[in-house]
Amino acid sequence: MRQPITRLIRGGESISSLVKHMVEPVVVVGTLLLAAAAFDEQIDQLYLILSLIAFSLTFPGSWPEGRYWKMANQISMSWMITFGLLLVLGYATGTLNLFSFDVLVAWGIATPMLFFLVLVGLKKMVPRLKALFGYKRKAIILGANDLGRQLATNVSQDFFRQIEIAGFFDDRTQERLKIGQQEKLLGNMGDVAGYVKNHVIDVIYIALPMASQPRVLKLLDDLRDTTASIYFVPDIFIYDLIQARVDEINGVPIVAICETPFYGVNGLLKQISDFAVAALILSLISPVMLLIAIGVKFSSPGPVLFKQRRYGVDGREILVYKFRSMTVCEDGHHIQQAQLADKRVTKLGGFLRKTSLDELPQLINVLEGKMSVVGPRPHAVSHNEMYRKMIKGYMVRHKVKPGITGWAQVHGLRGETETLDKMEKRVQYDLDYLRNWSLALDAWIILKTIGVVLRDRHAY
């Protein structure tokens, strides 16, 4: 009888994970359709297209944590970014006036409120429902180390799983362990099998170091006479995890330690959003680009476009396009970054660099599939070869396509990086972007970039 119940519980966890990803996009789309119905608007193709765009921008959905006021703040900020982007896109494409003003206002105000109420309701109802249907489970953790305690904290905060940590087992003595007041040391490793048999223990988490393989194998052998679910928690926290996940190849489990965030559906969403945004911007600013091209051609001798080799996704070389802003077109083994009062920069080039208008041709790189609108900024090949030897994890930023703007640039790391410390900070922001990517984050970076360019007084 225990095995079917275990399958049901595991199925419930899969459903819970799906629900966590789907709540926000479903609320966003549902609120829009409810607002349209409330104002007697016909839900036609326009509203369905808007629903699809809104769903894409919010999937997979965010799951705010913490106290209610913190949740409300996270929800409000995330929705302001998404809703603002939708309004900008609607205005730029001339489709904003096709929708009812009352519907849009109601949608903008009601969505974060409804999302907050749904989350509060789920936090209160899910534990009760799982307890009612016997989903609440008891677990023990083998290993009272930093990894085990962090796991216990995370499990207690995940109300969807409804797992109670009974305590820890460890061979070290109580005096040597940093056990908190709320944590119990139940015994040593030799006591685990007996404890599991004599108590209702549903889950066992093994949080022992990988170096303890013989001890882990003996534990697994001892636990064969129990019905508890057993999970091994590898101590890979010592690594710099990028998009960590578990997968399998023909039944062989594998753990991703460093992977691109644009895996599977996320990759498709990223490509579609990149192409749509680049095509939209190019269609709107093509007259401006033509004027800039004419200005560059007549302002100084040389080509209109400056092409430079840079590293793209997976470290492959690509040609990046920019409006020429200097009297030289360097692309060799030694390239000097532009500096303050650099004599190589033309008068028009100084203006283009200050306003980032020299970067506009990179929208063509985006349409070619070589760059993204948002991503780590590409560096010259010679700079890459230098910094990859000096900065740990530098090449990980090339797990994704380089971007026209990025997370580092909206945090003030734009332009010249004259010190190693500045470059290290830029790389850390790039890696944070890989860890936390979402379409909403891309939208926020695009909007933030506009403000950064307008107020930046130090660009050159």
C-alpha cells in the first residue's frame, strides 16, 4: 500500500512544481480576460494575441517568498516592469489604441492584487489540503553539516512540499556540531536504519560529502529494509552553480552544474523575443540609422561600419557591427580600449559613443542570430584571451549569446574597464544574469538601459 501512496505523493510534487510556474501567467491572462468581459469587450484575436504575449513574458512564473509585505513589493515591481513593457510595445506599434482604455487600466491595477490574494490563499490552503489527504511527510537528514542545515532551512520554507524535518544523524559528537536550538541530533549513522524502522519516516536526505562514498554505500545497504524514499544531496554547493538542474540520459541520472539558461522552451522564447524586439526597433529607427551612416561617411575617412571579431555563444568568433566612431579600425592582437579624451575618437564618434548610438547596427547581429538584445557585452578577442587567464569563470559568460546591453551595464559598468577589479565586477554581474534570467528581467534591463544612457555623464 505504501508504494502507490509514494507515487501519488511524487505526482503531487510534480503538480505542485507546475502550479508554482503557472500561477503568475494564468493570473495575468485570466485578469485580462475578466477585465475585458467586465467592460463588455469582445474577446477577439487582438485580446488573444495580447494574452499570448503577456503569458510569454511571465512564464515561467515567479514565486515571491518572505513576509506578506515583501511578497507584495516583489509582485508589484515585477508587474510594473511587464505591464510597462507591454504599454511601450503597444505604443511603438500603434496598437495601444485598439484596446479599451478602461480594460487596460483595470488589468494593470487588478493583476498584482489578484496575484497576491491567490498566493496568500495557496499558502493557507495547500498545507491543509496536503494534511487532509495525507501528503505531509516526515524526513531525516544524514549529515549535520552546512549543506544539511541549509537543506533543512529550504525544506521548511517550501510550504508546497509539506515535509517536517525530524532531525539529523551524524557520527561527530554533539560538542563538535553547530546544532541550533530548533535542530535535533537523533544519533549516529549506525542508528539510522533502526530509527527509520521504528518511526514513520518517509524521506531520507543524505547530505554527506562525496568523499564519504564507502559510508554512503553502507547506509544504502542498511536502508534496503525500509520503505523510505532516499535522496542524495551532492555537496556541489562548493562550485559556482549556473542553472543547476537534474536530467537523465537513457535512464542514467546527470546533474547540471554549469548550463545555459536558454535550454529547451526558454531558448525558443529568448529567440522569439530577440527577433521581435530587434525587428521592431529597426523598423522604427531606420531613418535615424541612415542619417548616422551619412554623418559617419562625411565626418572622417573610413568605412561607415566598424567590424570587429568578438566571442559569441560557446566562445565561437563572430563579427560585431558598430558605427565607426574612431579614425582607426583595430582588430588585432593588441587593442586599446577607448579612454577619456581619446584622440582617436572623432567629434561625431564622441556623440555616438556617449549616447550608445554607435551600437545600433548590432540589431542586425541580433537578426542574424549571433547576438541577443540583452546579454553579457562582447569583448574583443584579444581582451578575452587576456582576461580568461586572469578572472575565474570568465568564459562562463559565453554560455549565452552576447548582448547589446546587459545586467552589468545597467549597474554602472559601461564602457572602459581600466582596472581588473572593474572587469571582475562586470563578469560577476554577467554570471548573476545567467543564474536569474527571465523575460521580465530582460524587459527591465531594456527599460533601465534607456535611463542609463540618458543620464550617463561618464561615457566616452
